[in-house]
Amino acid sequence: MEKRYAKISSAGRFLPERRLTNFDMEKMVDTNNQWILERTGIRERRILDKGLGNSYMAIRAAREALERANVDASEVDAIIVGTVTPDMFFPATACLVQKGIGASRAWGFDLSAGCAGFVFSLTTGAQFIESGRYDRVLVIGSDVMSSIIDYEDRNTCVLFGDAAGAVLLEPCEEPGYGIIDYIQRIDGVGEDYLHMKAGGSRKPASVETVKNKEHYVYQEGRQVFKYAVSEMADVAVEIMKKHNLTGDDLALFIPHQANIRIIEACARRMKLDPSKVIINIDKYANTTAATIPLCIYEAMVEKNQLKKGDNVVISAFGAGFCWGSVLIKWI
Ligand code: COA
């Protein structure tokens, strides 16, 4: 029997209306548009209104993906939400999405892998399709980074934004297409450089942790940058080599959008023409688990730039460290 692969059959997204530009940030911290643009590639980011949680965005992205596929929520078998900013520690955001969209037969879970959260969720969802167990899996990447950012810390506050993206996975009707392969890794060395100090079981929330601002993203940017540049490119090049693909054979590279310099260094290692690299960090900044599905949405829905047989490589790197690359033969 031919192996069954999963394909991305639809996509949806949610972008908060509120824009926070670099010029707005100049009024908040000691920074300037030129520094942010040159060092990161970011011009503006979206911010979710206070009082709304992750599931508000995730539900809307999921609904759009289902509508575009003409699939009823009751047909969804499983929901996986990649995120580091769930509405609450528990229940899982996946449960809130299940209720919100009315996925009456589904089960699901949240997956925590920082900026690689969507990639790990995508490949996990694909396994359920490949095994033959399920036919419809919703994979969502959604993060409200504004809920864990210190807007007095110029080192981190300029980098992140809020958004959600969703894709629907279904079985591929033709062999040899769909999500073909992936390479994924984790390395706990990343804990030192990128984490949230308090609020977990090791250091529960207290008056002191709030006073010490320990519920915000702590990042040693230069260290994270060093690892991101080499690891994200390593797995992308590794998956290309494994499948005998050169830069010329790729139609599109979808990188995690953390910093334009990381993306460009990665593309150079892959020997890619810049026109084949999706870049939208200028509009949305780093939306953590949402960057990759936002790029997929842009390529698939907004620009309609993917056609049957296109080789697409995705690569992401984030907290943990967690990182990975995925090869898709588009259908
Ligand atoms: N505006 C102005 N200056 C700023 C600034 C800001 N928003 N943020 C930092 N600076 C300053 C620093 O204080 C430092 O000043 P100093 O030299 O006087 O100490 C100077 O700019 C250079 O800082 P440095 O950290 O070397 O800059 P960088 O070129 O490494 O860029 C990041 C900083 C954060 C943009 C970059 O390291 C990065 O993108 N890291 C990876 C982040 C990431 O991807 N995280 C998510 C997980 S994937």
C-alpha cells in the first residue's frame, strides 16, 4: 500500500486591528525607527486588545481555515495549538478552541515549543493523518506576546507582536505530495538564554515576582541570535541534502520571522534567490508560533503563489531551544 501523506488544504489567520509602529515605540522606550528596522527588519506589530486571550484569535483563525475548505467544525478530528501564551495554564487552549468553533467530535492539546510551536504541531498533526487514524486535523499557531512583554525593556519589547494562524490538514489524494519529511531537535541549553523566570511550578507567582518583573520574556538576544542563525539554517540545509534538492529546486522558503538578518543568513546558506523567501516581519514582527502559518496564509491565500509540485521548505527556531525544518511537495 502507498504511504499516505498529509496536505495543507486550507489556511486562516487572525490579526488584531491595533498597530504599534516603531514610531509609537520611540515614545515608550529609548529606541528609534532606524535601529529597529536595521537590526530586525520590523516596522510595526499588531497588539490584541486587553481582556481578550489567545483563544479569541485562535478561534477566528480556525474558523476561517474551515470556511475556506468548506469543512464543518463537526468534521474535525483533532485540534493542536502551538503556543507559549495560552489563555490559562489549564484548560488547554485547544479545549477553548473546540468549544468556540463547535468541533463536537474533536480532541486536542496545546504544544509548547516557543517559536517552533507551529512546526512541531504541524508535523505532529501530520502523523495522525499519515497513520490513517484521522482525516481532518486543525493545526494552529497563536500567541499573545504582548501579554508577557515588558514595554519598558527596549531589548525585547520592539521584537514581538500578536497574531494567530491556522491550517487544516487532510489526506493527500496523490502519492508523493504533501508533508514529505521533517527534521526536528531540542536542546535545553536554551533555557539560560530565553525563558520566563516565574509563574511556573519552580517559582510560583508572588508579590515579589511581580515586583521583580519576572513574568515577562527574559532574553539574551545576542546568544539566541547566534544559535538561531546556525541551527535554523543547519536543519534547512540538512533536509534539502537528504532529498537531493538545491536552492534552484525550491519554489519557496518559509522561515520563522524573528529577525531579517537571521532569515537572510539562512537563505544564503541554502543558496536561495531572495525572491523565494517569504518575509513579512516588517508588518507583524515576531508573533512566535504564528509566524509560519501567517506566511503560509500569505503564500496560499493572499498571493496564490503555490502550485502543484512546488517544493517548499519551512524552518523555525525558538525557546527551548526547539527547532526544525519541514519539506512539503505542494498539492
Ligand atoms: N533600540 C535601541 N538600541 C537597542 C535596542 C532598541 N530597541 N535594543 C537593544 N539596543 C542596544 C543594546 O542595549 C546594545 O547597546 P550597548 O552596545 O550599549 O550595550 C546595542 O543596541 C546592541 O545590542 P545587541 O544585543 O548587540 O544587538 P543585536 O544586533 O544583537 O540585536 C536583537 C539585538 C535582539 C535584535 C538580536 O540579538 C536578535 O534578533 N536576537 C534573536 C532574537 C530572537 O530571535 N528571539 C526569539 C526567539 S527565535
